[in-house]
Amino acid sequence: SIETGESAPAAVINPAKYIQHNLAVGDGLAGFGAVLQALPKGSAKVNTIRVFRDGDFVFTHTDYNFFGPKIGFDIFRFENGQIVEHWDNLQQTPNTPNPSGRTMIDGPTVPEDLGKTEVNKNLVAAFVDDILVNGRMERLADYFDGDNYHQHNPQIADGLSGLGDALHVMAMEGVTMKYQKVHKVLGEGNFVLVASEGEFAGKPSAFYDLFRVANGKIAEHWDTIEAIPPQADWKNTNGKF
């Protein structure tokens, strides 16, 4: 629907109940339709790289051109085969790869170890709580296989050494990043998505982090960071989370 402007595929949305959490979009099916109408004809491109399911939730990782090039995570909640709720987090696509030559979307796409979904969700939830929310950096190495860690954040190189270097540079420049609350942990097999709220560079922000787990350790990471606008600018009253 976004790329072609066709309305028929949007029939998967429940017209009587569609709760929108993108704060730039009006609530309900009407709000989604208004955004489609506002897009310049032929401007939108959608390339969904990853799709996962966790119960009634489907979460996706997509390369968009949607009012400009963006990388986005979307979460859809289904009831009776129809979408009834939507969350997302979008970040402008960088012009160049990160210091390790990785983009925000490349890497493995197919989930493995489907029988370990809950174990992997618990591992990632513990990592986010320990390290990102509570700053227990002495536990950092416990979650990784040495420096064997692929990083897709556009500013950070591979490995724990790359993460450490980036955090040092941020501290030197006075850029703070604080995770305050985890809202969702969704997973399928060895992929786990965490949606969190906090502050980045002094602005209220949403953090969506996708992790790939291998042999009980975090092996790969993708993310998007989006500033949360002031409530006066919201197009709906449902909140970001």
C-alpha cells in the first residue's frame, strides 16, 4: 500500500479498530490513508528485509523511502487475522556504512533455533536491564563471545572494543544515552527485538534494538533511535509505546 498507493492490501487492517503509535500519523485507518495520500506519487519504496512472529505480534525490519530514506522497525498486533495496532521506530538512512563496513540492514535474515525463543528473549532482556538500563558494565563481557560481535549501528565498529570506543567518544563529546524503561521484548528463534524508552543527546527517545543470539551469547546487533516529539505535536493520543 505504501509503495504502490493501492488500497486493497490495506484490507488486512481492521477498520473498526486500528490503534496507531506512530505519533506523526492520525489514529485509525483514516490516519493511515491520509499519510498515503500525502506521499508524492511514485516516491515511496519499501524493501522489507526481516519478518518475525511472536504470538499475536509480527515485527519487521524495513528499508524505506518514505518522505525520505529511512530504516525502520515496525510491530503489528493481530486479532482474528487482522492488524489492530501498530508501533514503529524510524531513523534516517546514513550515506555510508559504519566503521566496520556494515549497513543498518545487512546480515542474516532467517531465524534459527526456534525452540530456544524464550531462552534467547530472557538472555537479551537480562542484557538490556543489566547494561543499558542499569549500567552494570562489569557484567558486559558475560553476554558476548569475546570480541566476536557484529555491529550495524552506523556510528559503531564491530566487537566490544568498538562499542567501548564509541561510548568513550560520546562521553568526550558530552552525548548521553540513557535507557529508562523497556516496553516490549519480542522474539523468534535467535532474533530478539527490544523496544525501550529513554534519552539520547538530551532528548526523549525511543530505542529499538534487534539482537541475534548464537550459542547463548549476543552475536549481532541492529538498531534505530528516534526522538519522541513534544506531545503538542502528536497526531494521535496513543503514545509512542
